[in-house]
Amino acid sequence: MPGYAAVEPSPPRVESEPQPEPKPEPEQVPQLEPESEPGPEPGSAQEPEQEPEQDPGPDHKPRADAESEAEPTSAPARTSWLTRLRQGLSRTGQSIGGIFVGVKVDENLFDELETALIMADAGVEATQKLLASLRTRVRKERLEDAGQVRAALRDILADHLAPLEKKFPLGQTKPMVVMIAGVNGAGKTTSIGKLANHFQAQGTSVLLAAGDTFRAAAREQLIEWGKRNHVNVIAQEGGDPAAVAFDAVNAGRAREAGVVMVDTAGRLPTQLHLMEELKKIRRVISKADSAAPHEVLLVVDGNTGQNAIAQIRAFDAAINLTGLVVTKLDGTAKGGTLAAVAAGSQGVRPVPVYWIGVGEGLNDLQPFVAKEFAAALVGE
């Protein structure tokens, strides 16, 4: 296709394949400065050279053991994750859970619950739906103890959130092309680095595409994640991000990669020219692979509250989202926004939530489980 031909670097510039004895697990890459929007600079798609492998030393922990910590199958690891989730949503958990302490089951209880749910960013539609179901259960089961009502609310909330719970279909196609979008500051590039580690821990090879060509810092950040995860990165200094995505899809097919993740420039839904560019990237990816992108993810900051609804609606209209990654649920987030998404508030479609993040650690991004999230929201 003219203008989008894949550019494969000459042999001296190709990154070496991941070594069998990789480096220890990295520390969190700090969030870099916000995006600016300079004009495109000339350049050709190329893979940055990887630094020589360093001797990790006698205290090095084998990567296989380190990566196994990312798996949610270990009981102690899962317990630790649930503790962090409860701590992350403690603001809402204390607000809602405290209502049920030493009170009678009467109309005052429901009034306080209504206020607490709205303050938790659940929205009016979700709040009314949850309370209607709770009132019905209280009458039907004749619940007279506040603790029983709290447990009933937890179960109702879990059922309400259940449509958002969906397992990421890793391995259904090869390569699986994943396009990732989000506003600046949501943790998009950092989430890509964490997901690369998570996929590798499941035995899937990964290729990254630095499609944020407007901001050099974003490209450098993704390249650093690639080095630390021992993952190849298709990058370009300035130029057309759609061309980078096109080259990455072709490179992923040639190298038989399991997953190709395409980073895109952060933008606000009101930046119409940048939203149009997202549509272009999606179209060009489909030219490289008619079935791609197989997944289109939006990274959402869990602290944005009801503003997240507007983001989901706008990005879904532009690029047809298949899933969400909700980040920064680490103490200040209210968490009720997902209830609003599940209720279809303000015309938003209930887009599945694949992962939620509760901290800056490499393993703090975990699959979304409705029952666990509901229990944390009600303070259990």
C-alpha cells in the first residue's frame, strides 16, 4: 500500500531476540510529562537497538519465578491483591459500609444509601436500579438486620457488575492486534508495559508499536518498557502513527508474535482532529490485517468519576471499544463509576472491563472480578 509499506530495518539494526537469562523485574517507570503536539518530524520506522545484556549478579531472581507472581492463581498473591483492592476503594467502602453500623432497617437507611451511592459516582440510574432491587429483596426475604441488608446489597451489586466481567481472549488468534487509547495521564503507556509482562508470564510473545509519535517522551517510555520486559518495539521519530501501526502488524505476522499492542497518542474526546487520527489508525491496521484490530482498549483513570462516562462514550463512537482498563483505584477513587457503566448511564454502552489497577507495582493490574469489586465497594 503506498505510503504505508512495512519498513524492516537492516540486520545490524534489528534488536536481538530476548535472552534466556533476562534482567530482574523492573521498577515502575515514572509517568512522563504531558503530551505536546509538535508537527511531525521526518523519520523512518525502525527498531531501536537493545542494550547489551548485563550480568544480573548472584542475587538475581529467575524471571520465570518473578513472572509467576503476575499470575492470579497463587492463593497468597490473590489475598494480597484483594487487600490492596479493599484499601484502594476504602473511601467508598467506609462511606457505604458505615451506614449499616447500629441502625434499623427503615426508610432512613435507604435514604442514606442513595446519597452514598451517588457520592460514589454510581450515577442516578444505577443507584435507582440497585435500591429498587434491594427494597424488593428486603421485603421478600423479610430482612430485619442491617448486616443482612449489607450482604444483600453486595450480592445485588455483584450481579449488576457481572456483565462487565469478561476474560481477555488471549491466544484466540495470532498475532492478536490490540489497539490502546486513552487521555493523557490515565496510565496508558504504563498499563501497556504491565500487560506485556502479564502476557509473557502466560507464555505469549509480545511486540509493541510506539504509535504516539507526537510526544517523544511517550516513545522513549514505551521503548524503556520494551527493554525491561525484553520485548521488541517498532518506533519512529515523528511521522505518521498509522504507518508505525501498519509496520508493527506486518512485523508481528512475520515474527509469529502472539500479541501486537499499538500505543496511540493521548487525547481528549473534544480534540476532534486527534479523534479522527484514531479512526485512521484503526482503518490502516485493518488494511494490514482485515480482521484487526482484534481488541480496542480504552485506559480510564479511576479518579475521573462521571467524566469517565463521557470518555467511554466518545472513544466508543470513534473506534468501537471492545474493553476497558481502569487504573489508579488506589485510595482516592470512588469506584462507583463502573456501576454507572453497567447501567448504561448517559447513553454509554456497557463495555467490558478486562483489568483494574490499584497501584504502581508491576502486578497491581489484575483481571476484573465483579464479586470482588462489589465486596470492596460495600466495605467487606
